[in-house]
Amino acid sequence: PPPRGMVDDKKAALARLKASRQSRRAEGGAPEWNATPEPPAAARPKHSAATSHRANDAYMALMEDGVRAMGISDRGDDDQSPSNDQSPSTTTTSHPGKLPGDGPAYSPGELVDPAIPRGWYDGPNDAAGVRVALTDQPICVGSVNPKGTHLVVGSTDHALYEVQLNTGTKTRTLHGNAYGHGEWVTCVRHLPDGRFVSGGMDGKLCVWSEIGGRCVELGRGHSGSVAKVEVSRDGTTVVSAGYDKTVRCWSTKTRRETASLEGHRAPVLELAWSSDGGLASGDRDGRMLLWDARLGQSGKKDAVGKRKVCEGHVTALAWTRRVGYEAVMRGGDVLVSGGQDGVVKVWDFRIAGKGACVAAVEAHRRSSKNDGAKNGGGAGAVGDVCQTRGGRIVTGGADGRLAVLDPRMGYERVGAGIATGDFVYSLLSVGPIVACGTGSGAAHAVDVDGRDEPTVLYALGANKAAVRVLATSGDGRHLACAGDDGSVMCYA
């Protein structure tokens, strides 16, 4: 027979479980796992059988209560013995105006990811943050170094600035009469070795060292403004897109152009480079071209796929990974595009070789039926696209809303979307949470994966004008917001 102490421990655990259930009843919670009310038929999603997850979530919440009451570790490891150790990522903290333990970790049906700091759920230690005033001109772009310690931002004042994330201090100003840009800085990306490349409206591409304040130029190939720049994983190749309607490949070793990819009939605004070598570019005519970046080194200039993406400009491109069954059976990445017409499309370039649109969602279009507008309502351009660790795709638009798409459900929308109050300019994925920067200067933290429907956790009055750049440190403990007010706001 089991030792008497073990029996007593089990009896005590059951008593705690009963007390927990009685407390849930007193607070108005569902007393039994199957007591969660079903929504009316008219409110159910298209595939109404999926609503069974509500009962399942309630059941799992009750089971978790029992596991915690018995003192069994719920860390997901093989150690089933009681433990008094608390991981720093799950330890509750006390903030002014907030009770200890208040938050998603103690609400049924909500999950906290132990892999990211708890501050992403509760908010920063100091909501006022640390303001780093850099310039009186707008900050347009930014990039974090591979170590995750410094953020480099580019401004319309022709300069770049480097900020240390954990201290909120400026460490370098990168501009001079004899070097750097003579016009707005329009793009910046880090190389794996700590150097970074920037592009500007002057048509220059400048490579800056990890220390010091001078740069070397890549050979001048663009006859107009450089709109975007991307870097290969090994750091040997830089790809740039410009208003001269070309996409150009450069060697970081020789600083020479290796290929000019021609095929666009309008200025190229967007670039996205996939993990398996696919390079996508989008232009002002709403057309998207797909290139094999490896072919650029051999001088081949023809696109391997051409598609009409949207009406108006292509405003966002992002490669996203497959999830679930698709990841196992097909592998590779799928491309998500956003346009000035507010439509988000998903492209699979493993279908028919040249790609096929597998989903089209009017994520940021307003219908006249709902908003009273004329001529079929209106559209808000798609401002940015990102993917959470759980696989959901988040888009933000000029309609002031976030839309969440689930690849496991054929890219159907999750919930009705989230209103942010202004144009969404920037998105940042941190595990299950997405931060978004808006035109009003606010930064919102949204729990996308941990709840049935995405929910705003809190909002920060980050900048005094539009938030164009969102970045996080390598350890995930620091958030930086930069934008049109010329400053970087740092939060810990």
C-alpha cells in the first residue's frame, strides 16, 4: 500500500481542488466543464462544429486546476514530483494599480508562454519608458544587430543613429559630409557579422562597420531612390529594390553588382526573401514577381513567376512558414501579400511552378452595409504583415484594425479583428504576442495565440507621432518604438 503521507497529501489536494471549484462557482464561472453556454446559431462561425473547442477549453482549465492543486509540475517536462521552484518567466510581479497574480496566467482559457518574459503580458516596469531624442525629423526605418543589443534607425535628416536597447542611450551618429547619405534614409538591414547596409533616396547603398562612423559604398547601380534592401543569411549577398524599376544583387565581398533583375514596369516598393531562396518583389502597379535569388549570381534576369496582386500599390510582402499538416506534407514557405486595396492574399509557389493564390481575404476593406459608406465602402492599405510562433498571420492596415488569419483553417479570419484607433504602420511578433505601432504614436500589445480570440493586453503612449519601427532585444526583455517624432522610446 502507498505510504500514509502520500495518501494524506492526495486527500489534501482533493480538498484544495473542491475549494477551488466552489470559489469558481461563487465568482460566476462555469461550475462544470460542459456548462459553458453555446453561442446562438446565428453567431457561430461558418464551420459551427469547431465551437466544441469552447467546452474543451473549459474542461482543460478544470484539469489544470486539479494538476496545480495536487502540486504536480505543469512545465511540460518529465518531472512529476512536487516543486517549489518558480521560473523567472512565470513569476508574478507587482505593479502600481495591479494586484499580484492579476493577468492571463490565472484566467481560465488563457495561456502564458513561459519562453518570453512575463512583462509582455503585464506591461513594462515603467509605462513612461525612456525617451532617446535623436532628431527633429521623422525616423523611417530600423534594424536590430544580430546580438540583439543595439537598434540602428534611419531618418529623413539623411543620418542613421544607433541606440543601446538595455540602457536607452545613443551610441553612434552615422553621417558626414564625405560619407553616408545625401537624402532620406529609406531602408536598413544588418548583416550576420554585425555590419549593416542602408539605402536612400540618393540611390546609394552604404555598408557600415560594427564600430566607427564611416561607410563604404556598394557600386552605384540604381538611377533612382532605393526603396528596400534585404540580406542573405550568410551575408554574402545584398538585394535592393528601386524606383528605377529594377531589383539588383550585390556582393558584399567585392562591393560590385552581380545581377540586375528586370521585369517590373513600375517602381519596386517591396522585397521579401524566403528561407529556401525565393525572392519576391512588388511594385506600384500591383504586380509581384518571383525570382530565384541563387540565379542572380549566374546572371539570369528573368522572373520565374509573375502575378497581379492587387489594385494600386503592393504595400506589404512577407514569407510565412507552413503549419500543421501542410508543414509535414509540403514544407517550404508561403508568401503573404498586402495591397492598397486592403486585400490580403496567400501565394503557394509550389503549385504549378509559378504559384497560385490559395486564399484572398478582404481583411482591411469596409463594406457599405456596415459603415454606411457609398460606392461599396472603402479600403485601408495593408501596412504590415507578421506571423506568430503559433503560426497565425497578423496584418495591420490603414483602416485602423488588426486582422488575424489562421493557416490551419484555410486562412479564415479569427474573430472580428481588433480596432487600434489609427493607421497600423508596424508589427512585431514576440512568440504568441504581436506588438503594433499606430499613426497616433501608440503601441499595442495583443495576445494572438493564447486566447480563443485575439485580445489587446495593454497600450503604451510610445511616441508623439506615428510609430514606424518596432524592435526587441535579443533576450526579449526590452522593447523599442521609433517614429515620426524623431525619438526612440525604450521599455523594459
